[in-house]
Amino acid sequence: MKITGIKAVYPRWPREPGPVWQSCFWQVVVRVDTDCGISGYGVGGGGEPAVLVINRHLRHHLVGHEINTPGDIAGIWDALYQASSPYGRGGMALMALSGIDLALWDLLGKAEGKAVHELIGPRTKDRVRAYATGQDFALARDKGFSTLKFTHKWVDDSGFDTAEKMAAHAREIIGPDLMLLADCYMSWSPTVVPEMARRLAPYNIYWFEDTCTPDHLHELAALRPLIKPVLLAGGEHDFSHFAFERMARAGALDLWQPDITWCGGITAGLRIMNTARAHGIPVVPHRGGEIWGLHLIVATDCDDLAEAHSDQWITEGEKLWLGMPRVEDGCLRPNESAGFGVTVNEDLL
């Protein structure tokens, strides 16, 4: 099976450019065509710049390649990483590469008549426990979630009080037994984190996510023993297995959260898993409840936990992908159709 064409498109997202990066450079759709008439679809980040990376540059390194095995996909990944390394190795270039990689896995699954998780390896989980990201604690509890995550961004010195009030409010609604997580979105400084751990100790929070930036590797390593038993989690803003290898050497985090649509796709995800396994580090992919990460979770030793954002349990979302799994009884299952089992909504392209 030979690649004959590739095209990336930035969907017509109903978002206005603004200070939040996701409103400017959100997900792109990638299609790879072959000489046997089968096409694969993937998703990556990076907005219009990622589209340019794929359509103007990386496509020239793809057309004509044979693709018949996961090993072929890994070889293409390495070639594209090398080709984009002068301006890439992270950020939008890796987000673009993620979309290509996922399209190739989808393509191979369709050609083989297998779900992507079957290409990855034997299934390790029938269904995956979902955790709800959002501030509607009562609704999440009522929908059967056993784990909830709230977001708290540090703004000023009132941050200690607002975080404590938020955690107390969550526990009041969900009770003492459900798992509670906190996402800090890189807004807690290394001096804030230990005091937060002390103040929030009565609320039994399982992890603090993205406390500092990905560049604070040594600071994060120093924080880990200071906040036990709370885990330091992160990794959604890190790219490729190379970044996670550096993270492992620094001893920076207790739990890794690569985003499969940003870090380099399934190929990078599998390599990250190998590094995590060697160092005894649990992995819970960021946005793992979306189909791209879900296939990785059910076919590897990722933790039995998948993030579900509001469009999977509150709203119908923007419906770019049709057939995306929905949360049922607090759990998620991947589709069993060939490839990733979803189709793109052409109306948004």
C-alpha cells in the first residue's frame, strides 16, 4: 500500500482568536490517501501553522512511501521528525506530526480490517474508568463518575483561599470517597505548591496537575517528596519520547500525561510508554477519553483512567468527529470498527 497524497485542513471552528492559545491554534484534520483507495484520518494540534507544516513541507517526505506494518509507520515518524528538526522537535511541528501519525494508524487499521488497539497489541482493558474534568461536581457525581478534576489557576495571594474553598465545595458535593484531582495549568510556582499541599491535605487530592511549566524539571523533582502523598502529574505540554526521557532522568513527575494528538501520535505514545515502564511511572494520557488516546489505553498498561471533557458528558460538543464514544456509567469503550472507528464531519471542513 503506497501513499499517494496527504492534506491537512483547519476546521471552521466557532472560535474567535483571543488570549487563550486554543482559540487561535486548535486541532487540525489530516487525511492520507493511498493507491488502494483507502484513506486514513487523524487529528493534531497547531491550527493553521500546522496545516502549513504538513501541506507545504512534510507531504513531500510522505508521498510514495509504502505502509504495511506499524514498523513502517515508526520509520515514517523518524523521517518526518528528522526533516522538521531544524524548526521542530516540539510545539506546532510535533502537533502536526501527531496528526499524520494518527492518520497512518487509522489507515493501516482500515487496510487490515482491525481497530487501532488491535494493531497496538493484546487488549488489557474491556472498558476504561472515566474522570470528569469540569466544575459541575453534582452533575458529574450523578452521571456515575468515580473521579473528578477541577481547575484552579493562581492569580494572586488569594489563591490559597480560593483553592481551599473549591476543594471543600467539591468534597461537600461528592463526599469523601470519590477521587479528586486538581489542575493548576502551570500557574502554581514552586513556592506555592508545598503550601497548597498543606492547605488542601484535608481534602485528599490524588494529584496536582501541571503545577509549574515543563521547563521546571529540577524544581518539580525537588517538590515531589515535599507534597507526598499527593502526586505531581504533567506532560501534556511535552513533545515526543525525547522530552519524556529527559523528564525521567530528572525525576520530575510522579505521573505522566502525554497528549496523543500533540506529543507525536500513537508512535510517540508507545515509545513514551516504554520509557515510563522502565522507570515505573504510571501514564494517564491527557484527554485520554477521546478516541485517539483511548485505543492506546486499552491496549497497554496505561492506568485505568481516561479524561472526559464536558463535550463527552455535558454537551454534544462541536461534533467534528462522528461516532466518538460517550461516557456510560462512568466508563468509556473504544469503537470496534476498523481504524479509530470515527468519521470526520465534512460540514466543518
